[in-house]
Amino acid sequence: MSTEQPPRAREAGGSGSAPVGSAAAIVIAVIAVVGGFLILRNIRSDDTAASVPETTAAPVTTQAPIIESTQPPETVPTTPPQVFEGATVVVANASNVNGAAGRLSTALEGKGFTMSDATNATSRLEVSTIYYNAANPNALAVATTVSNLMGTVTVAEAPTPVPIEGGVLPEGVDVLVLLGSDKADKTLDAMGATPAATPATATTVDPAAVVDTSTTVPA
């Protein structure tokens, strides 16, 4: 009987276990490589996400519609300047009220006008009229101021001859007030005096408004 059988058996058993250990090592190595790859990929993904700045959407603003006003611009009425100097004024009584021209002369003098003595018109008027001498550049402005104080009386260039005693304006006089029945013996306040928005313009007096009278009424 041989005594060398057992050692051979041990060698066979030892050589049979070597392939099993190598296979396990390969599996572990593969798992380690795959795990490392997955870990590295996750790290890169996190770095990429961290490096991308967050973008904030710009707020959307809505402009309110522009509504145009349909109302017309407010207009401020203009009042012509009052002129009291530069022309002498005379009042002629063309009404049937005795002394009315003298009383109006006193009232106008109190306002600051330079007055001449009251006189009489050659005819009677129902509606008062004011004449001015165009040769005096200040006469129209003074006549317009008198008109405004008397409640916007018609202003016209003086005709030839003027309808007062003598047919001409007294010396130094450039504004003639023919005081008719509508304004006779009334105060300036009672005449409804309000400044006109625009200066009065020269107009022609309707001859039909003049009523001839043979009786002279004291100024």
C-alpha cells in the first residue's frame, strides 16, 4: 500500500479553490469601478448644477393707457386796460332830463377823467353814444374806458359836424359823450358798468335812433 495518496488529494483541493478566489476579486473590482464611476458622475452633475446661475424672469409691467382730455382748455377773460388820461371828455345832454349831463360830468371827473363843461346836443337820443377824435391817439382808449363805466356804450369816430351846439368839439376836447334817455340821471353803478372783454370798435350810429327836438334841454 502506498502512503502518498493524501498529499495529492490536498494539492488537488488547493488548486481547485484558486479560480473561485480570482472570480470574486474580479467581481469586487468591477463593482468598485462601476461604483466609482457612478459616484464621479453624480459629483460632476452636482457641480454643473451649482455652476449654472439661477435666472429670474424680469417683471412684466403694464403701462396704463393714456386718456386724452376732451375738455377745451380753460380760457381766462382779458380786460382791456383803463385809460383816464390823454384826452379831455365833454358830456352833451341828448335826453329830456335837465342837468343830467352836469351830474354825469361830475361822476366821470370823480373817476379820474379830465372833463370839460357840460353842454347840450342838437338832437335828442334814446340811446347814448360816445364819439372820439381820431386825430388824438389816446382818444379811443379814453372813450372806451368811459363806455365800459357806462355799461358798454357804442363808441364811434366823431362825425362832421358833431351833433352839439356850435357843430365842433370844444377846444382841447377829444371825447364826446352824448347822454341819451337810456342813461340819463343814472349813477355809473346803476348803468350796470362792467369792463368789456374787448375794446369797443368804431361804428356808425343809425340815424333812425336820433329824434330831433326844437326844445333845448339844459345840460
